[in-house]
Amino acid sequence: MPTRTLNAVVSEPVFVTAEAMILRVAPDGWELPDYVPGQFAVLGLPGHAPRIPLSDPEDEPPDPDRFITRAYSIASSSKQKEYLEFYISLVRSGALTPRLFALKRGQKVHLGPKISGMFTLNQIPEDADLILMGTGTGIAPYISMIRTFITPGSSRRFAVVHGARHSWDLGYRSELSSLDRMVEGFDYVPIISRPGEEIIPWGGESGYVQDVWKRGIIADLWDREPSPDNTHIFLCGNPGMVNDTQEMLAADGYLEHTRKQPGQVHLERYW
Ligand SMILES: Cc1cc2nc3c(=O)[nH]c(=O)nc-3n(C[C@H](O)[C@H](O)[C@H](O)COP(=O)(O)OP(=O)(O)OC[C@H]3O[C@@H](n4cnc5c(N)ncnc54)[C@H](O)[C@@H]3O)c2cc1C
């Protein structure tokens, strides 16, 4: 097992809600390697790191000196190399996230120096349009792609579909809404599953990410039916959403992309 150290420093966490935060992590005395938007890095803390009070108590405390590590998609643009940004949700019963949520500005964390993953736009034809669907923090890899690749005048269409329970759980909503207004060919479709709990009445889509496909919302926005010939679809986050949507897309002729068999559907399951 590689030796792990507290080799990075966190900036002020930005809380989207009490259970979702945006965290920037900078390497301490070393340089970030090159990476491709959509890839992930590993964060870790030792077992003795404190947990936030909001989390569930642990049945058995972990080995205090052993690092607990997990993968996190990078949300920052690969064009800037000072830090990596992550969008992390709290799993109250989890081993690592209750410790990450207890981090304060300037504290140390382990950042794995190797950045990996195949959930990227490499190998996607340049003229293919993209539908990027995610639940919760599963929007993170798309933020990196968008921040890196959306440029004025780019001809490729991007549609970002983000599902959450409430409007206040939709991290990056302002950034994505602004892009929707300002960038020709960029569409943002937030969808919430509990509109009845909204304080300010919700005028957007209600239901689940899958419903956006079922209702033909992208076809209406694009004024044409997306087809496997000209569209690649990315699915990220909750495995239930990924599996259901993949099944639905398969019925419409979209194949899963694997190392052995090129296809138009790209999957990243968070657990
Ligand atoms: C390639 C990859 C990229 C990932 N990127 C992100 C990311 O950008 N942001 C992010 O918040 N998470 C991401 N994850 C999930 C992350 O690696 C951890 O699994 C998660 O933070 C929980 O860690 P934990 O130690 O607190 O919980 P653990 O002790 O590992 O318990 C995890 C268990 O909690 C449940 N669970 C409930 N909600 C979640 C959830 N949102 N994520 C994972 N498990 C959940 C599942 O049953 C799971 O088995 C990614 C996972 C993978 C494989």
C-alpha cells in the first residue's frame, strides 16, 4: 500500500446546504499532474480525524492512523492547476465524508497524486452533441467539462440535466443558469423531485432525471430528436438513476460505451 500523507491544504469550504459542500484543495509543495475533465482524484483523512456532529456515531472507531480514502470527481477546469475543486455530499453514516465536512480553512488533507478515470470527452467525435445527466453531486464532472470546453462560438450542443430533491440542493445552479442564458447551444434543465416542499413556488421541471428524457424535453429544446448517430449521453451519480436511464436509452438504440465496444452512453456510478 502506498504511504499516504496530509499533502494538501483546503480552502474555505462553501456549503451549498448543510449536507453538500464545494471544497477546493491545493497541493502543498508539489504540482498537480495534467488531467482530463471528467476524471477523479482521491481524498483521504486518517481515522483519528474528527467527525462533524451532524453525522451518525461510528459503531466501531477506525484505526486512528490508517487513512480512509475515497474517489471524488474534479469540478474545476483542467486549464488551471493551482487547486482542484470538489462537490461532496455528506453520507451521515459514512466513514470519510463526516470527517471531510469537519475540515476548516487551512487544514490538511490527503490528495492522491494520481488522477484517473475514463468518464471523459476523449474519444467522442467532435461534432457529436452531448447530454450530461447527473443527480446530486454527480454534476461535478460536467462542471469541469463545461468550465474547460465551453467557449464562445463552439458548435457542439450541450444539455445539462441536474436532478435533486429541492431547488436548494441544485449546486452550481447560478453558474449553469447564466451559461444557459448567455451561451448559444447550451441548455440547463434542473429537475426536482419534491416540488411540494419548495418555499418559493417552483416553475421548473418536477420529477426525476429520467423524466426529462421520457418527456422529450431535450428534443423540444434542440428542435430535433437526439439520436445515437449524433448524440453522446453521460450519466453520473446515484446508481439507481444510472441503471434506469441506461435501460431507457438502450430501448432507444443507445449502446453503453466500454473499452471493447464503442457506444454513446457513458456511465459513472458513485456507489
Ligand atoms: C469515480 C467516483 C467518483 C465519485 N465522485 C464523487 C463526488 O464528486 N462527490 C461525492 O459526493 N461523491 C463522489 N463519489 C462517492 C465517494 O467516493 C464516496 O463513496 C462517498 O463520499 C461516501 O464516502 P463515505 O466514506 O462517507 O461513505 P462510506 O462509508 O463509503 O459509505 C458509502 C455508502 O453510503 C451510501 N451512500 C449514500 N449516499 C451516497 C453518496 N452520495 N455517495 C456514496 N455513497 C452513498 C451507499 O450505500 C454507500 O455504499 C464518487 C465515487 C466514485 C466511484
